[in-house]
Amino acid sequence: VIASPLSQVCIAAQSAACVLKIWSSQPQTNACDSTHYIQGLTGHKGTKRMNLVSLIDHAVLHPTATDADLVRECELAAILGVASVCVKPYMVARASALLANSSIAVGTVIGFPHGSNLTEVKAAEAMLACQQGAVELDMVINIAKALEEDWDYIANDIQGVLDIALHQDAILKVIFETDYISSTAAKIKLCQ
């Protein structure tokens, strides 16, 4: 994990595929130049250039985001050709319907924003999300347990959601809020 005040870049391996995720703390605009490419990445069918936009998750997670915002952002995602749209849990079924005729994956957050839900609640949330069309799950670990360095709790928490993700053929991404977890040793342990 590479972190800076302006962005976090996290490279995650999934079945020998490498996905680049970029989150920026800078204000977002609707303008996007899809001609930006990353040099040297092996793309679909062995191509050597890959469209950067096709690697990005488009998030519709702001607390004030409405159903109208969801429709607009799903339309934008389809036009831009992003990898996925990550929505609030109650929006999964609608986003899945809106993006049914596209290649855009639908994802949602589990235990968002602080990871404080019981593992059983996170697992139930993950199962329902998958049943409603989510194929990516962004799970937040329990921040307080990370601060206490209760690694067994965190491992069991992740495993509870991972079991659902594997059974549902969904991708699980684990989120740890580095704003709260300042210990370098804890960040390294979380990456393990």
C-alpha cells in the first residue's frame, strides 16, 4: 500500500490479474479524458496499453447521494467505461438494473464507514448485496480492533465476509482507514 495526502494507490491481485485502484482526495469533476493510458501494463488479450479509466471504481457513497444521483452516475460510468460502480448498500439492486446491459460491475460497501458492525451483520450484508447483484464487496475492518491490535478478531471478521464472497463468486476488497491507524507496524500487519 502506498499512501500520500493526495491519493492512495492500492494494487490488489485477484486470480493472476492485477487491478489498479485510485482514490483521490481532490475535488472530483465530471470531465474525464479517457485517452490517458498506463504504459507497460498487459491488457486484455495481451495488449500492452490499457485505458486507465477502465481500471477505476466510480463511487456513489456520499451520504447525500440520492436515487437521481445514482441514475446520473451510473449513466456517466457507462459512458466512461469504468471498471465498476460502488454504491451504498440500499442502491445495489437499482444500480444492478441500471447497469445490466453494460460491462460495468456493481459493488457496495460492507460495514461502512467504520467497520463497527458485528461479523455476522457484515456477512448478512454481504450475502444480501450479492443476491441483489453486487459482484464486488468493499469491507471496512473494525477500526477499534485494529487500534487494539486484536489481529485474531480482524482475521475472523475478514474470513466471515470472505466466506460469503467466495461462495457468491464476488471480489472482496478490505478497507482499513489509515487516517485512524497511524502505526506503521499496524498497517504492515493489516497488509499481511
